[in-house]
Amino acid sequence: MPARTCPRITATLLLAVLTSARLAAQSRSDTAVALHVGGYAIANYYAYDWQTDPALRNAIDLERAVIEPSYRVSPHLRFEAEVEFEHGGTGATMEFDPFEESGEFEQEIEKGGEVEIEKLQADFTLHPALNVLVGELYVPVGLVSARDDPDDYFTNTRNEAEAAMIPTVWHSPGVGIYGRVRRLRYRLLTVAGLDATGFTSGNWVRYGEQGRFETVNAQDMALVGRLDLILGGESTVGVSGFYGNSSGNRPKPDLTAPAYVTVLDAHAAVQTGRLRARGLLMYGHLQNADLVSDANRNLSNNLGVKRDPVGSAALAWFAEAGYRVLERATPLDVFARYDWYDTMYRVTGDVFDNPRWARHTVTAGLNWYPDPHFIVKASYAWRVVGLPTNNQERTTMLGVAALF
């Protein structure tokens, strides 16, 4: 009989913990104790028509299922977690075959997704202007870090511009403070820095987020800051930034030169009446990118990284707008989005500036809400890459998202 898969074990243990916590909360008279469990799931169908890869086949993907429990144990302390099952999670089975290999037991990988704890933090709420976070924290850079639920973006997938440059959703062990002063909301964190072995041509530092090993290297720490001005309701404008060395967090000490990563962005999300609009401009710089590229070229195949050159600067921006054409029991939004991004915007040394990584995409579609907790998403994306010929990538997407 197949063994239980890793996602099933994880979900069972999590359910047991949440049930125990709920019973404990109900048994106490302290009104400050409260347990809340939320989350979402999203699945998408993709139909590809790519000149860059004519053999690319259509696909269906359970993109992610997320469980978000939070538990307030006192008026000043709350524990929060987020467990994400990507692409159906991972799993293994063991089988006994009496007809082959002399009745041997066989172990197989059944599913190649991921199960990841994206957030596990203690939140000490001391004062509206000063609070403390410690644990596995979101790195508050860009729009996705604050608006990552399916109803926070119109398209079937999160914005391409941001996803091509930095990790999404970016998280790391660390400690920080946050608060609000009048209409200003801020966050200031120190977290484990990136690992330069994961930097690539097409996705800049996105795959530098540490996660390939059991422990996270903290030889190089990073500073993260975010400042948002609340305009009213859900409307905000703000800036954020990340700064930290990435050479000391490599699995081996094979790069002695510093490789500081700087990421800066300006972002906005505005809602007025039936109209919602969002946008972001992001710039990134990598120190000694040519030396990083040389060091990565000599990495072991067993590390599972791409080993391609990386740009010294990356630039990206996007803007999207949606309008609610129906506002009754089953709302309907129509939208359009434009992404432009170049992950090799600047290069240093003998690194080749591959024009293939300058891309822009036009996406349009609709979101339909047959229920407030359920979204049907449909969109069409036309991407053009920086090649002289065979540079079109057209994708039709249909998806559903559940919110709870």
C-alpha cells in the first residue's frame, strides 16, 4: 500500500496542532486568546503558443495551496504562520512487486512540488508606532510581499516584472520592527542575505533565496526597509529597499570578493470607486557581477543551479488597471497589464549582454466572482523577448482561486 505523502503528513500534523490550539483557546476565559485560520488555493490551465519554444506543451498546475494560522496568546503577543504547498506538494511511496526484481521493495518519488514554511513569526505588539517581529519573516520589498493573495492581482500569475528580478514570496529568518505613525507605515528588518550561487541571467537574484540546504547561512546579513503612505482605504504609495552581501552565504568559500546586492523600488496601489490600479518601478545592482559569474561557472552540477552569467544591474516596471463592469451579486472585473523588465540591463567585465533577457508583456483578461470567496480568472498574455526573430510568446490562461 502506498505510504502517506509528505504533504499529507504535514497537513495532518498541522491540523492536529490547530485543533489542539483551538480547544485550548476555548477552555480559557481570557478573551485576548484567539485562533484564526485562513488561506487560499489557486489552480491554472496554460495553453502555449511560443515561437521561442514550439514544442512547449499545454499544462495544468495546482500553483499553490496556502494555510495561514494565527494565534493570539495575549494582548501583546501573537504567533503567525504560513505553510505553502506548491504544485501539489511532494510525495514518495514504497511498493512491493512480487513479479519483478525478485520481489523487491521499490521507493519512488510520486510528486515533484514543494512544501514550504514561508512565515513563522512571533509578533510583539507593543505600541502602534513600535512593534517587534522575530522568526521566519517576509522580506517587505516590492508589491508581492504585501499583496500576494489571488484577489490582490488581476492576472492568473503575479506580475512578471517583479517575479523576474527577486524571490516571490521572499522570506528569510530575521528580526525587525514595524509600526504606524499617522499615515505613515514602516518596516525595518535584518535578515539572512542571499546566496550568489543562485543568481542567473534570466531571473537575476530571484533564485538566490536560500533553501537548498537544511540550514540557512548567515555569514552575510542584510538590511531591509519599507515605508508606505496610506492615502485612504486600500490605497497606498511607498518605497522599499534591500542591501546585503551575497558572497559569504555561498555553500563553499569560493568567492572572496564582496557581492553586495542593492534593490530599490517605488510602488503604488490605488482604489477609487470601481477602478483599481497598481504599479511598480524596481532597480537592482550587483557588485562584482563579473566575478560572481566566473565563480558560478565553476560550480558543481550537483548543486542544481544554472551556472550562467549574471547582470550587474536589472530594471523592471509594470502597471495594471482593472474596472468593475458588474457590481451586483457576482462582480466582474476587466483588466489590462503591461510589464517591462531586463535582468541584464547592465553587465560588467566580459559578461555578454544577452538581448534575450529584455522582455515586455501585454496581458488582458477578466476576473469573475461567482462567490466572494471564489474567483474565476481568464487572461491572455503576449510577450516579446529581445531576439531579432522568433521572439513571440503567447499564453492563454484560465484559472480558479478559492479564499477562506
